[in-house]
Amino acid sequence: MIKSLKQLFEEYDGKRAIGSFNVHCLEMLPAMLEGAKEVDAPIIIQTSPGTAEYIGFDLLVSSIETLSERFEVDVCLHMDHCKDIEIIKKAIDAGYTSVMYDGSSLDIDENIKNTKIVTAYASVKGVSVEGEVGTIGGAEDGMVVSEENAMYTHPDDAYKFVRETGVDAIAVAIGTVHGQYKSKANINFELLEELSSNMKEVGIVLHGGTGVSDQDMRRCVKQGMKKVNVGTELNKSYIEEVNKTFSTAKPLTSLRKLLLPANNRIKDIVMEKSKLFQLL
Ligand SMILES: [Zn+2]
């Protein structure tokens, strides 16, 4: 069934963090839901604004509807890191059930002001909203924030933001980095503890999940992380698999057979991460 982020938070409260996986191309989408089904987990499918334009908002929504029925999986379709309120409205109108307004590069009052426009528009349609306070390092959809310029979330800013905007979820900067796959992040667990114990009314979101060790990830989930984003690992693994198959392909080789190993790898990653996000 297609659900909002808030509905998933309520249903799986105390049971798990919910994996939010970036779909990069339509080919990998069935494998993602199949993986979630296999381990009996809900799944958030998230797109960057760029991917939504590439695949098409309508095609994404109808594909998710079809696949959620086929696999009988709880799915939320989420717009990740969007700085353009018009694109957010387009996603909501198309049938996304959750959107992220990323005003993290603005000052806190401007961020609050814009996020409120989004929560007002989304709430009428029962769509959830994620905001961001602090700056998560790394690259996302072509935008690069150097690790030195990444800034930890300031707790007082986060509390004020949540109080005034009415968001359902908040992305926090606690040391994770977008696009990190060669090394592991240094997580500030004290900050996470402080944030999660004072913001029980919203779901705290971890971005840059690929760069977090399994051990740290279990600790994050235990300390109250409710949504975990995984994008880089899917992109990187897909490329690794198709590099292997396409390098030996002939013009008449079945394209389907060339893509299948990559799709299977996506399914495995969704299964593995969804199990990791479960509270033991
Ligand atoms: Zn992110």
C-alpha cells in the first residue's frame, strides 16, 4: 500500500528505521520493492528532482502504485533534497506521499519561512514533509558541500524549526557525508542522543547512509533514527555490475540479460540494509 512517511513512522515505531532508497533509473525499481518484500519490510523510494524529471513524475507514481500492489509492500514515494517549492508542489500534485524541502543553505528563519509554505501545501493532501537543519557534507545531485563546510545541526535551531514548521521529519547533520563509500563516517553520537531525546514528535533522518559502518548504523537506529537514506551504494553497485556485463556484450546480446545482475544486486542491497535497520 502507498503510505505517507508519517504513516510509516507511526506503524513501525519501536520496530525499525525505514530504509529510503534512491531510485536512479526505472530499471532498478522492481528489484527494490522485491527486496523489501523478501524481508517483509516497508520501503521509501526516493528520487532527486533530477531523477523525477528524467523518469517522469507520472510514470514514477504509476509504477510505484503497480509495484506496491504486486509485492504487497508498504511504500512511500519521497522527493529528496528539493530546494524549489514549485517542483515540490508538482511532486505532491503528481502523487508523491512525502517531500523534502532543503533550506539548509539558508539562514534558519528563511529556512523556517519556506518550509512552512511546503508544510501548509502538503498537509492539505496528507503528504509528509522532511526539512533539514545543519549542512550535511558531500555531493547530492551535482551540488557539492565540502566536508569542511558541513556544519553540525545546532540543537536549538532544530527544536525551533520543528516547533514552528510542523514537519514530520528532520534531516540532521551529525557527521555523515553524502556520496561517501571509500571510508566510514565519524558520527557524533552525543549530538544524536541530544537531538533524538528532545525531538520525539518527529522522525530523525540520517543522510549519507552508505558511509556508515554496520555497527554505527545499529547504534543510530537504537538511538532513535527513524529514516535512513541510501543512494550512493545503489548507484555505485549498479555501475559495477553493468561494467562487468556490458564490457563483453555483443550488439545482439539481450539487454535484459545485461541488466539482470545489476538489478539483482540492488535487491540484495535493499534486503541487507532493511535487515540492518531493524531493532533487535
Ligand atoms: Zn541527503
